[in-house]
Amino acid sequence: MIFNRIKLLVDRIIAAFSVVVMVSLVFCVVWQVFSRYVLNTPSTMTDELARFLMIWVGLLGAAYTVGAQRHLAIDLLAMSINAHKKALLSIVINVLIFAFSGLVIVTGGIKLIEKTLATAQVSAAMQIPMGYIYFILPLSGAIMMFYALYYVVQGAGRLKHPQEVA
């Protein structure tokens, strides 16, 4: 199924990009410590960059976690119901994730980007428009929506073919 291939591609892109962001974050922190304690001239830019990279890696990690279906869950109910009801529960949960991601993360992120770009808000040290930093919000929300839709379709397929439900 093409949907499975797209999911695999999105998984790989997010994983690779997250590794790059995390390595950059570690480099920034190491450089900050080195410049502060060895060179005695702390870098002003790396502190802010590390903060922004931490935001990006956190939100990308959240999107990846939704894609792996490893998000925060209390599975007491899911463990005590049959396979058909588990498929229904999975659909309901993923519809809620889709709605939350769309309404709060994507819509709210776009509004935040628009406001910060309209007010020309820039970061203190790097002088980067904050709208660029906040771009990760609608991006990660859209990725979460994709994953939620993927799992809704998968759950619907399990409901259609109950003999394949394990």
C-alpha cells in the first residue's frame, strides 16, 4: 500500500532530521561550555540556538512518537477489551489526535507565526525572525495529523477484516 511507503519515508526523514538537530544541539552546548570555561568569552549565539534546537527536537520527537504509536497512554482499558473494540478505540484515539493536532498545533502555530512575523519579532542574539523558529509547530502538527490519519485508516481496515485482527 502506498500509504505504508509514505509513512516509512516520513519516519526516516523525521528520524534523520532529528538526529541532525540533536547533534547540532550537542555541538552548541559543548561549544558554549568550551567557550565559556576555556576561552573565557562565552558565545552569545549558541545559548539561544541550543534553546531553539531543543524546541525543534522536542516537537519532532512528539510527532515521531505519534507515528510510532508510543505517545503517552493509559492502556488499562485497551488491555481489557477484545480486538474489535481495540480497533474502535484506536480509531477514536487517533481521530482525537488528528483533531487536536489540526486545531491546536497547526492552527495555533500558523497564528503564532503570522503574529510574530507581522510584529517583526526577532530573537535577541541571532536576530532571526521568530516566525521561522515557530515554523516547527504547524510542521510537527501536520506530521501528527498524517500519522493519526494513517492509524485511523489502519484501524478501519482492521474493522473491515476482523479475521486479520490479532
